[in-house]
Amino acid sequence: METQRRVLVVEDERTIADAVAARLRAEGFTVEVAGDGPAAVEAARRTPPDAIVLDVMLPGFDGLEVCRRIQAERPVPILMLTARDDETDLLVGLAVGADDYMVKPFSMRELSARVHALLRRAAKADMSTTAKKPSAIKLGDLEINQAERRVTRAGVEAHLTPTEFDLLAHLAAHPRTVLPRERLLADVWGWADASGTRTVDSHIKGLRRKLGSDLIRTVHGVGYALEVER
């Protein structure tokens, strides 16, 4: 019998926490709920979850610090919830290791779909580490070591989040080819719809900040292309 996947829901508003937990349990997940930052970190240490739904605003310490501490110990897919559609907050969340975010209010149907997509992508990444593939992609001064999931540019290592690495590797597999946001969402995030194009944009900004603004070209209204020569 397949083991139920475990989701940790971190939300201090009890009504929201109960609704999210009920929906995920109905989807077949085992769910644990934590109501503040310290309790969330302790819960993740005690029983490592397969995914986390994490509110940004929490008592004790906020969701960004929860994300930072948990990801430092063990990588886990994280969906962040925020009450503000503020790009600075979103970029910080993605920078500390969140894979995706949703702005309140949100539909439970979309939230469960996002959790399923995160878990599918995590499973795909685990399988890809054992698949036969080139150990490294070299494009100009950019080197992507897929086996070790490390990236350097001009000899300087860049510390990427798991999602940033997957996005960069996908762009590098199609150099100088413009990939639409919708395709990136489908191929990297595993989403079947195009409701999260800002997620792509935010991760591209993270890659530019860490690897240089000249690395990825924006084609307005379409998508992005990696510009490094072979």
C-alpha cells in the first residue's frame, strides 16, 4: 500500500488552517497543522513533511524565517501564502527557498492543485537524479552540474533554490530559444494552466540577481530565452 504523503500546514488563522487541512485530507494527504513559527520548525524536524503550505505572517517568527530554517536542514517543496500581492515580499520568499506562492483570498481547489504539482515536480527531480544524463551543461561561462545540482558562472558558484535550478536547467536545454511562460509553467512547475505567470517572472528575477542581468532575455508578451552562447 502506498504511504500517504504528508503536508504540514502553517497558518495562525484557525478558520483558514482548518479549511486547508480539511481539503488536503479529502485529497488523501496526511496533514499536520502548526500555528506559529517555532511550532512549524519543530513539527518539520519531528516528522519531515513531503510539502509545506506556509503563511508569511506568523506569531513567534514569520514564514520567511520558517522557510529559511527548514530549507537549511532539508529541502522540501514549500507553497507560501501571503495576504499582500507585494513583489518585494514574493521575491524574498522565493529567495529563501519557497517554490511557489498564492495571494489570499484563494480557492481551495487551486491550492490543492498547486500542492499536487509541487509534489509531482519533486518526484520528477528525484527520478532525474538517477537517470542517465550529461553530468554538466556548459554554455559560454555558465556551467550547470546536474548531478550535483550546482551552478557556476565565470568560475563563481551561485547558490540557487531548487526551483531556480530547475528553471535554469530547462532554459539551458534550449539555448537562445524563446520559451513561453505557459510552457515553463507546464514543464518546470507541472501546472496545467497559465494562472501563475508571475511565479515565472519572480524566479527569472532571482536568477538575474544571482547570475547577471544579461543571462536571460525577456521577449515581452511571450517568455524568456537563455542568451549564453554554446
